Amino acid sequence: MNRRSRLVIIVSAGAILVTAATIALTGTLNRPDETSVAVTVPVALKADGLPKNFSIGIVLTLGQSGEPGSEYNRAAQGAVVATQRFAQGGAAITLLAQNDSGSVDGARAAVETLADQEVAGVIVTSTGPQAQAAAKAAEERGIPVISPYADVTEPGQATWTTGPSGPSVEAAIHTALQGKTRVLLVEDGGSVPASVTVSQTLSLTGFEDVPALAQEAAIQTGDQLRPTAEDAPADAEATRIAEPADAVVVVAATPQRLARLIQALQARNVSVPLIMPNGATAPAFASTLAELDGDGSGQLVSIAADGGDTTALRQDAQGRGMSAFLSAVRLTSGNSDIMNVTADAPFAADAWAADSHSHDAVIALVRAGALAGSVDPSKVGAALSTLSLGPDEGLAGPALDFSHSAALSVEPLLVYASPQDLGLRPADEAAPRLIWMPAPAGS
């Protein structure tokens, strides 16, 4: 570890400017059992009572071509940031990654390998059937599981999700559609809850290609004219639809396919809100949209837990926790010797996408291990089930209550896309310019 990464950084108690004002340095520490949040939150974290040889398994779906389940691989690099924060505080945590190969059988094999390596807990960063299978396999081996990105169905007693639940996402969709009377659904393999009322559905399976689908959607929103029929009189004029849609819900099987739909709709100048219930906040959506020259602004709406970078602009406890996390991202990125979760590339390559949710999953398992004073998975899981965690314990995202299998303590938010660079992460010209921010209070 170089000299810079040994520094302990603390964020100023004042508001953090978008230009990333100077961050103060200090070495103070909040104990996990403190009941009040300090004015500043340290980057370095201690884990008193954590036994040596504490390791955490990470299950991923590897791939570079949009494999289902791989959409959060870059976000999962937040786990590296958490281990570096504990390393600064004197606690060594080992991350052991396994590829689930995008299949149920691969997921079970990945967990078996991690169990043989005697991990104390597993973080499942994939989605889809393989995420469900990995959680089930770990449960059968008595290993506690945290799933930051997938809503595990019928979780066992030692499985926790830390993202928005299905019902909470459904409620947020209804909030986004309040006042909308003609909702158009555009889909490429995705789905929305049955309770969401749509006036019309356009599916890619009914069109020659994505541009043709987008053109029809633009006609249905009144942003494009309906062309005249081939057998229409020569003086016939194109017409605008009488009752245009006032919102479009866009869903797809993967974030990459979702980005393709959004770029095509933008190219047709669709001006009504484009609401994306799932997949839009994955790094894979941002990078694909950028590759397609799509726009990270306008009327793009999604749903997310309150744990994005803009949280650091607040002066409350969570804002200070997020500021400390982003400081750690910058420090970790500045050390070229620190590798990513799979140890095949420098962490810096994915610093733009490393998120608080994978980071907080590591924090939770380490706090449980310290409380249990053991690397025994059953004891770690039992300790985790008693914990409620927040900024005092090192979380960057929202509070988590592990007495419930759905540990997220707050309802998800409607978030809106912006191409603004907050200046809070390492400069990276190759990173897509897209962040998600909640609506201002009172709006």
C-alpha cells in the first residue's frame, strides 16, 4: 500500500460542493455501537473483535457481452473499497470471487467452491435465476447471504436482500405514474406488475427492429406524425394521433437492451417521461447508452434506494457516510496495486461505477463477524440477524435492519438522470456521464 492510501480522510462537516472542495484529513473513528453520528465520518474503519483469516465470498456472472446477471459487476467493486477501509483500520478481510457462469448449476458450483474455501459469508452480485440458485445453495450450507441487487424470492433465515423489494418498486411505479391517463408500455423482454395500468403495449417482437418500434412509440406519444398510407390520395397529409400517451414505461430483459430502447426513443424525440422500473441504475445501462450516443438527461426516470453519489451533497448522517465512501473510492483508485474483485484488472478501471450497496454488504458481514468473534458462517449469520446498521457502522447507503430478510429500512425513491459530473470520483474520461438524483425536497 502506498503512502497516499494510508492516509485517513474525513469529509468536512459543511456541504460538499459539486466542484469537490478540499477534504480534511484525520484519524478519528466511530465505534459500531455509538448511538450518535459524529460530525465527520472517517474513511478508515476498525473491526474490533474480528478474527484473523476472515474471508467473504463474492458470486458474479462474468462476461463482457451483456450476459444476463453481469450488469452489476462494476457496481460490485464497492466491495473492494470496503476491504480497503478496514485495512486502513488494521483489519484484513479477504474477498474470494467465483463465477457462476450465468447458470443455476454454475451458481451452485460457485457456492460449493466458496464453502470449501471456508468463507464466513457470501455476497451474491448477480441477478436472475443464478442469483436465486446461489442464495439457495449457500442457505443449504449454512452460509449467510447478502444480495444487494436481486430480490431473492422465498429467502431463508440466513439470506438478506438490501435493495428495494418487488412491492416497494411497484408502489414507486404507481407514484411515478400519478396523474398520467394514457400510459404506453414499450418492452423488449421485460415486464411490469399487473397492477400497473397501461393503455397500449408495443413489443419488439411485433416490429422489424428497434428503430421501427421507437418510431411507432413516437407516433403514439404525439411526437411524430402518422405517415399517410401508400394508397392515400396525393394531397393527403400526415396526421397527429388524437389522444397521445402522456408517459412511457420502458422495460427490457437486460440493461443493455433497455439502453438500446431508450436511445432509439430519444432519436425519435419522444418528449414524455420515460419511466424505467428496473435496470437503468446498473452501470451496464450507463455504459451502453454512452456507446450508442444516447443522452443521459431529459425525461429519464427510474427507481433506486437512497444511496447514490448525490447523497454526499447532504449535510445529514447519511451524507457524511457517503462522503467518506467516495473519499475511499478516490484513495483506492489512486493506488495502482489495488485490483478489482476478480483480481484481473486495477480497481481504478471501474472506480466510476463502484457503488455503496456492495460496499455496505461487506460492512454488514464484517460487523457480524466482529460481533460473533468467529469465522463460523452459522455464528456470523446469527450475529447478523441481530444487527441494525447505519453511518456509525460505516454504511454509505441507507440504514439496514437485518432482523428482516428484506433489510432495507427505507422506501425506494424516484430518481432522475443527469449528465452532471459531481467531481466526487476520480477523473475518468472514459466513464459515462450519467448519474441518478432524487427530486429536490418539496418538488
